[in-house]
Amino acid sequence: MKPTYNTKVGRKPGGHASRRVLASAVLLLFFVLSVPYQSVFAQSSSGPQVYLAGSGNSALNRRMLSLLEETLGSDVNIRSFHSGQTALDNTTPVITLGPEAFTRVRQENRDVPILALLVDQSFISGYSERSEGSVSGILYNPPLIRQAITGQEILPHATRVAMLARPETVELYEPLVDKLPTYGLQARVFVVSSDDDLIPTLIHALNYGDFILAAPDSGIYNPRTIKHILLTAYRRNRIVIGPSQAYVKAGSLASTYTPLTEIAKLAANYIEQYRRDGQFPPPAYPDVFRIELNDQVARSLNIPLPDRQEIINSVRERLAGSEEASDE
């Protein structure tokens, strides 16, 4: 008798069931991939969210993320902004760090709401005015009026302020020139027409002013020029105020600045107002500021420096008093 063979030998029990499970998994994967990413993301996230578009400085990005998480609270999800994000979601606010991050998001989609951090007024004001509340910013560079009053607090007998500007940046100083007489100061802007004219123009400015007030104008104040500007000023027993905290370390006598903690606090308020009203408030400076002083420069010029907090309190009181007087 010939042996008989079982043609089903080697077939595992439940083979039909395994194929059905595999088929179901494939169908589920196809469904997930066919559903718009925004819908899946919205279902998987709990509570409101914002995107964060970082700068090229990874340490700064981590610091700001930590501060924003603290100020926005655990009910707001902060997610990293990626290229192409606005094609999937153009209604969630994007917080940008610095001008480059703002420009990157803005060029991708002009309709997305943006809150710009670490930008100055000259950069963001035009976008804000045209946006009808969908674009705003927390201003970073110190306001020039605050810088000027700080200089006068350090030099109480100062009556004249000199400023350097390129032809295209003279407008940075125009609002300030009109405000300074209220504080007992006169101002004059000295125009630098070319790189070769920088030092000769600076000397004329030093002969006029009790101190130089520097604006965030990279065409004049930059790593290539700052050493020459500072040395020329100090040889004539004059100080430079500003343009920023970083320049104080290089040799400017003083500059006010806004701590990142205060920027994050105000940013949280702006995000909350946008969630409530559908619009951001106009760009503004945080009320709280600090001051950086170069004690070594002060000693070399025999300038007695007031206590830092005393300068801050006096500057704040004088600015507040002027605002109250203008409102009456």
C-alpha cells in the first residue's frame, strides 16, 4: 500500500485569522495616511497649542522654550515649527525668536499669526501695522529714550546728546530728538556718509555732546568699528551709552536691557489675549528692565557710578512722570 500524504502539513493553525489581522492593519495604516495630518494632530493633542520657530542659537532656543513653558503653563502645548507647517495649520500662533525666524515663517505663509520675540521696533512695526492684529512683537533692543535718560542719570550735569547715523538710519533718532527737551536734554544727529568719514564725524559729535548715544545700527556699531569708536571717545573723556548689553562688555559704559524672563512673561500675556480676542496687542517693551554697567571704564574716566537699582528706579520714575504729564 502506498503511503498517503497530508497536503496540509506545515500550515500553521489559525492562518486565515493571521491574514485577516494583517489585512486590517494595512487598512488602518492606509486610513491614517489618507487623513490630513492636521486632523490627526488635533485629535492627539490636548488643549491649546503654539508653535515655536527658533533662532540659530540652540542654547537661546532651549532657554526661551523653558521660560515659555513656565509662563504659558502646562495647559498650552509648545511644538517646534517645521518648514511646511503652515500648509497644514495656518491658524495656530507661531512664536518666532529673532528676525530670521520671523522672516522664514512670514515668507512661508503671510496669513499665519506670528508673535515675534527678540526683534526691535524698526523691524516689526510695519508688519504689525498692516496685519490687523495678526502680527505683533515683544521688543528687545532698549528704547532710545530710556538709554538717553540712563546716560543723564550717570552724568547728572549732561545737557547735550550726540548720535551717529548713516543717511538711511537718521529716522531712528527723529522721534527721540523731539522728546529729549522734556528731560532737559538737547540732541544732534551727525551723519556718517561713508566708512572713511566715521572717525572724523565721531570727533565732531564728541565735541558737541556730553555723551554718545548709540542706536542698534550695525552699519556704524559693529565688531569691526566698535574698538575705534570707544578708544576715540575715551581719549576725549567721553562715554558711550548702548547700543546693547553686549557692547557694555566691549567697552560702552552702560546700557539698559530686558531680561528674557520678562520677555517670556509678556509673550504669555499676548498669547492669552490672542486666544481670547483673536488679535495681538501692538508691539511693546516689557515694563521691567535691568542695567549693565562697565565699572572698569567708569573708574578709568573717574566717573562715580550710582547704584544700579537707583538708576533703574530713577529712570522709571522720570519716564512714568513724563507719560502722565503728556496724558493730562
